Amino acid sequence: MKKLLKVTCAVLALSLLVTGCGKEIEVKNGSKVAVSVKGEKFTATEYYNEIKEDNIAVLIDMIDAGLLEKKYPKGEEEDKYVDDQIKQIKSYYGDSDETFKQVLTSFGVESEKELKEKLRLEYKRTQAVEDYIKDHLTDKEIKDYYNKNISGEVEAKHILIAVDVANDAPDEEKEEADKKALEKAQKLIKKIKNGEDFAKLAKKNSDDEGTASKGGDLGYFQPDEMVTEFAEDVKALKVDEYTKEPVKTQFGYHIILKTGEKDKKKLKEVKDDIKETLKEQKLDADKTVYYTTLMAYREENKIKWNDTALKSAYEKYMDKIIESVKESK
């Protein structure tokens, strides 16, 4: 990692000001003079004291780059991410020179090359956050999730009756369409109860185009791959049992027939998947986790602040970001 806190060199270099580092120049009150105007001398220390709080984000970028570039070297996935982001930005804002200059300014950079470097750093930060969260999950968290949520794969068939109504339809029309779909599903359940073949009913009535032609067959799947309501009901069924009431989800009303079930995998076989899921849950549940994790990551890597004012500026800056994220919820 570069010596980030050599103020005379690093900070001044960031700000496009001044003389080259290491050059012996006139000293005022123990500080090297950065600029002179008509006899008035502005020292590196004076300038540094003025900019350090307002430009703390630049220093944070330098710190993170130093921490992450070796651990997460450039690769094809990163290259693809950066290229895709640039394409999306140009597609959304337009890629004329003038428009793109404005976009670059909004990102706090002056060139596409700088923007790419900024995107690369964000990509690495995301990798670091995700890895940190997964590495710090407790055995209890993992085991609790395993016991509560992991089951053997199940095999099932279903019949979907969609609620046929436009999203912008009046409430009365939506209620009527919902009632009609529910009644149709209830009638089909009666037919199944009376001995009619589930697969034939699915082929004739299901609104799930992907499975209707196969008699509603979903094959084997992990219940939690499905929406919550569907997952809960299919797990509760015994093999060869069907739902006695229609199951309502965002897609409409389902009639589910469970046709098979496998033993659930051992913890060691699904541990990585569980960690991935828990990581996503933590990030989705609280958007500030991304930033608090970056702070913890830096702390764990023993960042040493030789300037208490810089440390204070850093803490204020991160607090401000976290409060902004909280307010945006």
C-alpha cells in the first residue's frame, strides 16, 4: 500500500496544485511553500488544513484502492462490469461529447478513464463487503437458517389461475377479477377431489404457459426458490397430497400437488449457498450495512490515522453517508 498520509506529496498531488514533491523550497513556519502571489506565501500545511475535510472522500478512495487492488486484481468479470456500466451510462444519458462531459462532472471525474477507475473501485468494494459479511457469519446463524429453511428438494405439479385484469383497472374491476379466478380454482379443486386427473386439468386450465403442456409438472426444486406462499404450502404437503384451498400469490391462484420429496442435503453441502443467501438478506434488510461493513473492513486492516483531524473528518463523512441512506428509506 502506498504511503497515503505523506501530506506534502500525496494530498497536494490530488488537488492539482503546486510544486513537485521532494523539491527543496522556501519554508515558512516549518512548512513548505506551495504557492506565492505578490509576496504572499501559502504553505502546504495551510492548504492541507483547508482541504482535508472537504476532500476526505479522495483520501478514502486512495486508502481503499491500496487495500483492495492486490486482493481483488483486475479480471474478466470486473472488465465486463465496467464496460457494461459505461454502456448503460451512455445509453441513458446520451454519448455526445458535451452531455458525457456533464455526466463525468456529476460523477466527480474529468475523463472516461477516471470514471472507469471509479467503477473498478466500487466493484472491488462490493466484493470486499460481500466477502467480509460471509466471513463473519456465525455458526449459529448458519445452523439456524439450515434448520429453519433448508429442506429436501420437492417435486410438484400446479395449476395456475391468473387474475385477468389490467394493473390500472378500477378497484371494483380488480376485485371482480380476483373473485372470478378464486371461484374457478375452487371448482377445479372439487373436480380433483371427485377423481379427475390433475395433469389433464392443468393442460386444459392452467395459465402457466411454461408448465401447462406438461400437465403442470414443475420437476424437482428447492421450495425456497418459489415465492413465499407457494414455498410454505408445498413444504407442508405430504407426497401425493394437494392443496384443499387455492394458494394466492402475486401470480394468481395455485392448486399444488406434491408428487415427490428428497432427503435434505447435509449442512456442509449447502453451507456456501446459505452464506450467500444470508449475505443478500443482510444487505437487503439494511442499506447502511454496505457502508458500516466498509468501515469495519478498514478497521480490521488496521488503518492508522496519524492526523486526528483527518480521522474526525473521515468519521463525520461516513456518518453523513449513513444518515443520508437512512433518510432515503
